[in-house]
Amino acid sequence: MADSRFKSKSYRRVSKRTPKFGSKTVYTRKKHRKVVCAICGKEIHGLKRFLPSDLRKLAKSQKTIARPYGAYICSECLRKLMKEKARSSKYNQ
């Protein structure tokens, strides 16, 4: 019987094979969802899927992307946004 802490859905159940042709249920923590762009909804590349407790242990450079709006919008949307801002700035008029 599993411990009561493993009965919640925050743990996922993985069936593992044992050396003597048996199987055993192993309980592991679920990964965090993928980080998506706020504008188009695509996955943002360069960010890993850690649990929030594991994110606290990482350095800042591993938690975010070193560009404006780093972990908020994808590179394609950022490129469009920068072009739009440059074209509509008051200096170009």
C-alpha cells in the first residue's frame, strides 16, 4: 500500500520493471507546465520545466532568458513588437 502522501494527484505514477520480471509502481513529482508566450501561445524555448521548489535553487540566469520580455513573450513576437515600436516612435515622424 502506498503512503498517504502519494495518493494525491501531485505525484504521477510510473510503472517500473524489476529485475525478476515483476513491476513496481514508483511515485514521482509532476513537472511544471511548459512556459508559453503571452501573445501567440507558443512554447518559449530556453526555459526548463522545473517544479517551483526546484526553481528557487537555480541561479537567475537559468530561470529566465536574457532579452527584453525574456520569459514573457517568444522571440518572434518580440521581433514584431520591436519593429512596431521603432516604426511608430515619435523620432521617425
